[in-house]
Amino acid sequence: MTMTERYRSPEPSLKELTALILSLILLTGGAYLLSEYFGTYSSHMLRDTMTVLILYVVSLCILTLSTRRKNCSFTADDYSVTFSRRFSKDETIFYRDIDTIAVYNKYVRRGGRNGQSYYVETMVITTLDGEDHFIKAVMDIRPNSRLIAQGLMDKMLEMGKLSVLKRFIEAREVY
């Protein structure tokens, strides 16, 4: 039996955006230092080349971060689960290598005028060698106070794609 699902990953975290900005600052500073070091007669040509290079790297980083949220999927069969993301190498985890699996739900509220609220489902798979694998997916439900009051929100959270995957893996009884 095979299970295949597509999901959206959440927006880039503050750590990822900070790392991107710091790398761009370091790249810009390095380009300036190189242009000053080689100085004299070819400095204009070198500065123009470095400017084009920096713009290329910035556009590549923005493209990667903007498309990272889309086209994520996993495929689970009887022996392993494979996670696929755009611009990333596929990650395959065999059930016999899994030590523990945990799924957490987190409520995320974006501020501002057009702020959206949603739930992020996080699956943490710990393998026997002590390595943790984090998979995050945006749930397709909107928080609703009526559902919370009736106690139906917990049932909706249990039907998340990663929660269903956890039950699928546990049913294999391989690990």
C-alpha cells in the first residue's frame, strides 16, 4: 500500500531570512573589498561585474525562498517514507531506522490588516542514530471559535496530513 500527499510548507522563518540578509551583506562587502583591492584602472569594470553577480544571487535567493512553500510532498510505502521539496534533495527515511515519531500543532497568527491565522503541523522523526528530521506543513483549516467551543477543533487537527502519516507509519509495526 502506498500513500502520497502534497502539502504546503510554512513561510520562511525569521532565522532563515536573517541568514539570507547576512549572507547578502557579506557578499556585498566582499565585492566592495575586491573592487578596492584590484583598484586603479579596471575598478569600474570589476564593480559592474560584482553588481551583476550580487543582483543574480539576490534574485536566486528570493526565487528559492518564494517557491520553497510550494510543491512539497511525501510518499509512504510499506518500508520507507520519502519527502520531496523543490530545490532540495529527496529525503528517504526507512521505518526500521525510526526511533520515535511526534506530531505537534502550532497556531500561527500574522498581524496586520490582512493577517491570516492558520495552524502549522510539525512532525519530528528521530532516527536510531540520534538525528532529528523536522517536517512542517500548513494545515488547510482556519481557526474558528465555534469549532473550538464545540470541541471539534481537536478532531480536525487529528486529520492533518502529517498526523495521518504518523498513524500510517505506526500501523506498519516495523520499527
